[in-house]
Amino acid sequence: QPVLGGLFHGSDAVRKSASNLAAEYGIREVEPVLAEMLQDSTRSGATRAASLQALVSLKSSRVSDLSRAAIKDGDALVRIEARRALVKVAPQDALAQLSAALETGEPAERQAAVADLASLKSKDADKILNAWLSRLKEGAVPAELQLDLVEAGKSRPD
């Protein structure tokens, strides 16, 4: 484990790999380092998102709070992963965040929000998706989101 700790001081690619290893092997001792990396805006979005993914995998008690803070991050990859983490740890809270991402997010955030809503098996998620499917029928959905909505609609029970 001391060797793994040393990997968190390498390049972003090495840090991302170390995050994945920590999650894969359940090395909870690195949770503080993962949380620190997530909050370090000098690191790449991919590395920071991997840190949050690892914290979710490790079932860290800090995931909910860290995710809520990360939703306000300047990097879309971090925001996407923060919403995805909330889907896992606080699904009801995630709904408002996913709905907001659909309205105002970057294209990748909007596409991820559709996929995350489709993964939630709840009436509230269905309501949001149905509202967007209605917009699709009216021709009021950006082109980059149309296929995602069609696929999400097909995955729903009714």
C-alpha cells in the first residue's frame, strides 16, 4: 500500500490509474487522497472524475457531500460524475440535478443526464423523461440529444 500512495504523486494518468486500483482492490486508506484530488482544480477533469468514481466504489461516507460540491465544478466531466454519484447515493436528490443539467448543461452533460435518468427506475425520473420525449415530438430538442432520448424512451416499461 505505500507504493500505491506514491502513485498519487505522479502524473494525472498515473493518478487516474491509482484511483482505479484503489477502487478495484477496496483500499479505503486512500479516501482522503482521493477526496483531495477531486477538489484539486489543477488536475484534469478525467483524473478528478476517476477519484470520485473510486470514492463511490469504496462507499465513502463523504460521497454525497463531495458530489454536491462537485456539481458546481468548472469541468463538465467532474459535474457528470458528480450527478452519477448522486444517482447512486441519493437518487431523489439527483433528480433535480439531472433535470437542471438537461436544461442548461453542455451537450455531454445533457446526454449523461438522459442516461442517468433512464437508469433510475422511479416515477419521478419517468416524468422528467416523458416531458423531454414530449419536447422531442414537438421538435424542441437539440439534435445531439434526440437519439439519447429515443433510446431512454425505449428502455422504459411503458
